[in-house]
Amino acid sequence: MHSGVVAEFETPEALERAYDALRAKGYSRLDTWTPYAVKGIVRKGPESDVAWVMLVAALLGGAIGYFVQWWVNVSAFPIDVGGRPLHSAPAFIPIAFESAVLASAVTGFVVMLGHCGLPRLHHPVFEIEGFERASIDRFWLGVDERDPLFEGDVGEELATLGALRWTRLEAPP
């Protein structure tokens, strides 16, 4: 959410009532900022595809790790040591496994940061006076301007639902 209306509530119950009232009216692009999880607002979102991306990265990382070992020991620099076979699959498994774990972990970290929109050094909501209390003792509800039902009187509607105050949030140019 980069533009819309943001309202401050004193209690989690007031925030939850306003959230439920807006959802009942059909608003779909709502965002909340609270110092702790409010049970009535925590909804199950869409399932993330991070696990599938990590699986593909693990398989690819393991295959690359195995291929590099095979190429070095069998093709590029074959050395016969004690009559052992050049291509010994059991000897290649630990490094292939570690390559898979490393590729999966790094990919999962990068993809999760991307899904969360991080690193975000600045957000327009940080300009609202008193917003720092969202991590201490205040509860904030935002209605995104891209919501199909968004109208100019959303702030007044939030005030009637118990908001202490509301602010129009403008996206930076």
C-alpha cells in the first residue's frame, strides 16, 4: 500500500470491528499495522511458492555439484588411484547434498526477501505523525487506493467505526 487512507485505533477490539465492517462492505485491499498479532485479523493468505522455488534450486544445486565432481574426476583430470573407478557415485553424494542445501538456503533467503518487498528503506506510511506507536501501543488500519470500493469518504467511514484519527496517504511522485 503506497496511497490511500490510514486510520489509528486505540484498542485491538476497535481495529477488529472496523476491519470486519469494511470486509463486510466488500473492501478487499486492507492492511493493518499492530504491535502484536490480532487474532481476529490474522487471515490465511495465499500459499507461497517459495517452497517450490527452493525445491527447484536444491535439485539444480545438487545436480551442478554432482556434475562438477564428475567432470573434474572423470573427464578433465582422470587420476587412477589404487585401481578405484573414476566415477564413484557414493563418493560424490556428500558434496552434491551440501550443494543442494546451500543452493536451496540461499535461494529461499533471496526469494523470501523479494516476496516481502525487502529491503524497504522507506515507506510513505512512515511519514505519518505518531505512526511509530504502531510498534508500541496503537493499531492502524489502511485502505488501499487501488481497492475497487475506495471513495473519498473512506476516512469519514473509518471515523464512524471508532478511529481516533485518519490520514490521507499520498504516494511519492
